[in-house]
Amino acid sequence: MIQAERRQVRFRLSNRMKLFWMAVPFVIIVFIFNYIPLFGWIYAFFDYKPGVPLWKTPFAGLDYFKLMYDERKDLFNVLRNTMIMSVLGLLCTPLFAAFAIFLNEMRSKSFKKIVQITTTLPNFISWVLVYAVFFMFFSSDGFINKVLFHFGWIDSPTNVLGNNDIVWYVQTGIVMWKGLGWGAIIYLAAIAGIDQEQYDAAKVDGAGRFRTIWNITVPGILPTFFVLLLLDVSNMLSNGFDQYFVFYNPLVATHIEVLDYYTYRVGMLNSDFSYSTALGISKTVISITLLFTVNNLAKRIRGESII
Amino acid sequence: MKRFQIGEFSFHSINYIVYTLFMLLCIYPFYYILINSISSPDAIIDGVYFFPKGFTLDTYIQLFQSDNIINAFIVSASRAVIGTVVTVIACAFFSYLITKREMFARKFVYRFVIITMYLNAGLIPWYITMRGLGLKDNYLLYILPTIISAYFIILIKTYMESLPIVLEESAMMDGAGYLRLFSHIILPVCMPILATVAVFHAVNQWNSWTDNYFLVSNPKLQTLQLILLNYLRQAESMASDANRQLITSAAGITGFRVSSASVRLAITMIVTLPIMMVYPFMQRYFVKGIMMGAVKG
């Protein structure tokens, strides 16, 4: 018995390093593709010009961070767009939960399944395809204009994707179209996890549908809702690049430009690598700070961290 | 009692209507694009809403005769297949190693990888790094950077930890090494989660275009997504859509006698269809994430 145990211990020890060395190639891959780019942050402190090696470029100190202040008019506009669209997105989060709650009330299993399959589809297409779809529906010879024209409701084509006044709402609507069905799945899982006995007890007590939803389902999914909301808050500055890149056009430029797009424009179109990097650093630092703040908040409120 | 039933009835009716409308909103656009892409250009101008009019596959035939579309299709499809195989195997093996408690510096290795979920260097540092690694205009750009994904590692590791240890112990007694244990015992029982990860990654790969946009200018390495985007941009820049004449697309497809609208519609369909085809699998595997008595079987 003891001998067998010893053999096992020796076996384990000899395998400690073996396992480690097998993992090393993967660690190297992660290092190359996820950590080395971080060293690129150093470009924010130099007057980096593409093609000139780093040791030949003059040190710039915090100049590029100060530049953010000098560019505050642009940056303010960009941050306003970013925050407004993020907040609109946050305001829509209860819809995900509502979508799941009411779907859960449906009796037909096959209907539920069909709803899930069809409404999650838009989540799996690229933003280029989303743009293709919306372009074909909203451009001047697209579906919407054809139909409106056909019924004689309009004389000249409307241009929804080029309307600066409504672009925030249009983009939020597009996000909801793409993500509503998929986002609801996590709530469906949460609802499935609620103790069925609670529902049975409510039924015995004669509680109606809406009472049951309000008193059992809603509290049951509240923790999920809360965690997702906090994660969204920590992601407020990153509404993503793809969507705003594909839907960007000169007509809506002032209202659609978000931080990720601005970073791209400054870096790639204006070739100002240093300033763009400085912007990226600030964004990451703020996002991580937000994440930890929100995490602490979650710990204090729920006694459980979210990351 | 009667009022209760009326309430029930209207509740369900409203529910059915709302969900059906939203389903239509999600599905009809694709149907609309499909029927338009197989209708004649003249019919498209008049409007095609329910069924194809003047059925023709000319656009598709012409598209599949042009080299750059076929080439882009091969690039997109191959990156989806190769990228997925490599990523799934790498993530699965790494997760397997991580589940071994006796590994030296296990916690550190795991955290080193997982923390990358929260680290984002930003566009320019990423761009400079990839260029520095020689991945500009290089096919490997589509495969290598996404080999290890923290998210997939978490999914697979969690699944593996739910497996009964008994599975491995018997094989270990026979003196099988880690590689053998992994490939013969662990891999087969992890199929549900690996299939989920595979479908996720394949869809991601198929949908990727920013890497192409920023770092690949070689026409031989263009992805379908970017070609579609270029067509849309082109159409957008001709925004004086009023003159809907037949045009010869300037994007390299010469001698085209189909309208630019048809081309856009058909390419959109070519890009969408593969997603729709792998999609049912996604649904199945997503729900089925739980291990089913592998010990017994």
C-alpha cells in the first residue's frame, strides 16, 4: 500500500516538469501574440515615424498624452458619441431579459426552438454582412424606399443610413437586431436554473402569470442581469470598431465616430502612430480601472466577484 | 374563469405576434437577398418581394467564373478549416495540460494565458507587431494569432474538470503517456465541447476581415468578406443611384453583363450561405454541452 503510494508520488514528480515543458510552446505563442504588442505601448512616448528605428526617434515624453488635451474638441465629440451609444445600449439591456421571460412563457416547445434558431442567426454574421443587409434595405434603391415609393408615401428616397440626426438610434437598433436573440439565451439558461418548486408553489397559491413572473422569474434572473450590466459598464469605451467602420459615411461622420474608430483614423489614416497608441493606452487603462471598480462594487453588493 | 381565459388567449396571441414579427425581421432580409439574387436585373429594379421573378443564375455563374471570387472563397474557406483545426487541437491540449494538478507552475501558466482576455494593446501596437513578425501579406496571419484563445481554454478546461477521473486512471495504470491519454481517452469524450468551440471559431474565421483589411494587400490573399465590403463601398460611392444603368464592375471582373446590384446580392448570398449551413450544428452543440455518462459507455 505504502509502496504504491510512493510510486505514485515519484510518478507525479517526474511528470511535473514534463507537463510544464509541454505547455511552454503555447505560453510562447500567447506571449508573442498577446504580450509583445503591449511593448508597442512604448511608441506613445516617442515621435515614432514608420520606417525609422526606435533608437533613432526622439523621446517625446508625455507629449502625446498632452495632445489629447489639445485635441479635446475632437476627442470630446468622439467621447460623446461613444458614451451616448453605450448608454443607449445599456438602456436596452432589459429587453434581452424580457425577450427570454416572455419566450419562456410560450407553451409550444417547437415554436420556442424556431424562435431561438431564427433570432440568433444575425449574431453569427459579420458586420460586413450586416452592412450589406442594411444597405440593401435602406439605400436609395433598397427595399424600404421601393416599398414606400410603391405606396406613394414618399416622393424622394429617404436615406436612413445617411441621416446624422438619428444615427445613434439607428446604430443601437442595428445592435439590437444583431444581438437580441443571442443575448436572450443566457437569460433562458438562467430561467431554466430557477427551482421549479417555486413555480408549483405559486400556482397552488393561485398566483397569476404576471405575479409569478414578477415575484419568481425576475428575482431569479436578477443576478445574471446584474453581472452582465456591470460588464457592459466596464466596456463602455469599447463599442467596437467593425460596426462603426462599415456604417461610417461622410454624411454621418460627426455622430458615428466612436473612440475605436477615432484611434483607427488617427493611426491608420493620418499615420500618427504615437498619438493613436497613446489613445489606445488611455482606453485600456480606463477600461481596466472600470472593470475593477465594477468588480469591487459587485463584491460589496453581492459578496461575489464577477471576474 | 372566463375572463381568465380571455386574458390567457390574448397574452399568447400577442406573444405569438411579437415573436413572429421579430423572427421575420431576422429571416426575411436574407430571404429577400436570396430571391433578388436569382431574379433578373430588370425584375430587381421593379422590386422582388416574395418569389423570384425572371429566374436566372447568371450572376452566380459569372461570379464563379471570375478568378478573384473563387480565390477569395478558397482563402476564406481554408482559413476557416485550417484555423479551426489548429485552434481546437491547441486549445484542447493546452486545457488538458492545465487540468493536471501536478504541473509545475500550473497556476501561473493558466493565469498568464487567461489574463489576455483583459489585455488589449490597441490597433497600432498590434499592427506594428504583426508587421514586425513578417505576417504582413502572409497567409499565416489568418491562422497563427488566434491559435490560443483564453475564452476557449476556459470553456474546455471547465468541461474537462467535470469528467470523472476514473476515466484516465485505468489507462494510466497501463502506463500510457500524457499524449496518448489525451488523444485516446480525453479527446473523444470532449467532443461536445470541442464541437462547440470549433463552430464558434469557424464562424469567427469566416467572418474575419479586419486582419485582411489592415495587413494584407496581396489580391491572392483577399477574403470574401473584404471583397463584399469593397463592392458595397463602390456602390455607395456611386450613391447617385438614380442612374441604375448596367455597369461593368471596376473591381477586376471584366466583361460583366449583369447589374452591379445583382453582383452585390449574389456575393452577399455566397458569404451568408456557409454560415447558414453550419448554423444548425451550432444550435445543437450549444445546448448539448453536458457530459453524458462516458464512464458507463
